[in-house]
Amino acid sequence: MAGGVLGGVILLAGCSSAPAKDPQGTAPAAEPAAPGSERPAPTQSAEPEPEPIVLPDCEEANATAEGEQATFFASGLASSLQPWNYETEVLSFAQYTGPSAQDAAAQASQRRVCSWALYTVNAMTQTTAELPPETRDSFLAALRDSDYIESARGAATVFTHVVDRVSTSIAQITTTATHIFLGDVWITIIDTGAENYEQAAIDAVLAANPALADGDAAGTAGGDATASDAGSCASEPVAKIIEAGVKRIAPRAEGAASGSLGGWDLAQAIAWAPDSYDQCAALSWVLLPTAQATGSSPTHLMFFSRGEFVGTDSAHGIAFRPTVTRISDDSISADYLWMQPGEITATASGRAVSTYTWDAGAKQVVRTGELPPNASGG
């Protein structure tokens, strides 16, 4: 035990065959044990009971949301509102989660709901709960069998998914659902905000329950993903990672279509992402089509390494959407279609295949193979 001292009892055997005298001169009442005889085993103390789980109060449950709300109210834009981070539900848990989450919530031994006003059209609701282990494991299995994207953040296991997207006259509002597990503590964040609220929620739970920091992230066999995995997986929601990448790509046009960015269909790219994006893979991909595309409109093949955007297959996109398959953790294959002379979109038969591999030493994607004649750059 760290910082403790373990004392030992040393038994001394006398040389004389006569019984030892006590200070009063009388013989001891009990004979010493004979050599070789068994002594009673020492009594072992019972295992200490685990500390009860403490759910943070709303004012302390998420410092990022708390700070964002404070800034919003200080701006004067929220003059008609009052802070709502007390136990209320602004974004409905029932609306933005599925049956598995709702069944788990019904079996929670304790639960606290908090909400924050983040901006005029943005809010965040966080639910922190304690689950029985069997309920937790069942829900983890359901999440792993869903469209949620899993990552590790220290001792926490995190699942994220874009559950709704609405365009208004002033903004596109994306609602993201996040489930975080720390031991038997389950945190759900439903937000339409611009920040990442995961780490602040984790920090608040760990501050109230320091023993949870010693646990492992929840793996497929009850804890085989450790904190060391956290550095190899992205923690940002996939929608935010893709949007940041698209902003670094040359605009195709000043697209005004709903969900477009620079003439590229950001909303469609995010919708397709669960089929290809892997925040823990050395190389994964997302297809980014032209906004309001036709069959032969240019598409970008966006590359990501452990959640970081690392480039595209061409400077301005390549006509037709390629068929992409995974070869290994760091390698993918792209099968491109193109129109040969005299062909139209419906009869295109040209084919080019490229293999893309992540070079960890050079920190770049390396291509081998062919590109279509209509490829612009590469």
C-alpha cells in the first residue's frame, strides 16, 4: 500500500526449558505451541465497500457549457431568457435517443438532467446516470451494433452520432447525441452547440468520483481498451471533423443549396460518413459530392488519419462517385468510372483503380495505380 508501513511480529524462542516468568513471577497460563504445530491463520479484513457514485450538480456538470452560456447571457442577446441549467430537459432525451437508451435510463439507479442555453438557436442537455453493470453492458453492445462512432478518451468510452439536421433562414442546426461511459456512470449529451462538451462532462464526473480515473475504457470484453488508446482515436464529433476538412478544400462554387459548403454537399458527406469514416483507423475516407449533383458531377475522396483530415484524391474533384473499399487499417482502394470517347453518363465504361496508403513516417497519403483521364490533379 503506497505511503503505508507494513509491520511484522517477530517471535523469539527462549533457550531455557523452564517456563518464562511474567513480571509477577507466575508461569504463563498457556503453553507455547509445539515446534511444527499449526498456528491459526490470521484473520483477513473484508474488502472495503466501493464509494457510492456522486452525480455532479448542474452548475458543476459541464464547465464548457457553463462558460458558453455565461458568454451568451453577457452578450445581451438573451435578454428574454433566463439561465436554464437547473434540472430541466430542453432537448428531449426521448426524441433524440433510441429504445436501447431509453430502456437503460429506466433502469438507472440515479439520474440527473441539466440543460444550458448556448446561443439563440443552440442548446445542450446533459443526463448523468448510474447504471447497473448488466444494463451498462447491454447498452454498450447495442451502441456498438448501431451507427454510433466509438472512441476512447482516457478512461472513458465515447459514442457519437449526428441524429438530426435542420436548415433555418439563419443557420443549419445539427443535433449530435453523445454517450460517455466511465465505470458504471453513463453521460448522455444532446447538443446543437459549436463546442465539444465531452471532456468537461468527464472532468466533472472524475472530480466527484476520483476512483473512476483508475478504470479502463469499456472494451468488448469488459475493459480491453485502455487510456493509451485515447491518443490514437479522434474525440470530436464526426460532423465537426468533416466540416473542418471541407472548409480546407477549394470551393467548387458559391453553393446556396441547403447543407452545401463552397458548392460541396456537406450534409450528404456527413450522412455517408458512418459507412467509411473510422476515427481510430490509420486511413479512412469520406465521399464529398457536388451540391445538387448529377451522375457525373465531381466528387472528392477525403482522407482522414485517426480523425485528422489529411487531404483529398484530387485538387478539384473527379467526375463520377468512386467505389471505395478497405484493404487494411492503413490502405484503401478506389475504383473510378469515366466516359470513354462517344459515351454518355449512362453508358460510361472507363475504369481506373488506385490504391491509397497512409505513410506514417512521411505523414501523408501515397497513391499507386491509375486515375481517370478527367482527374484534375492528384
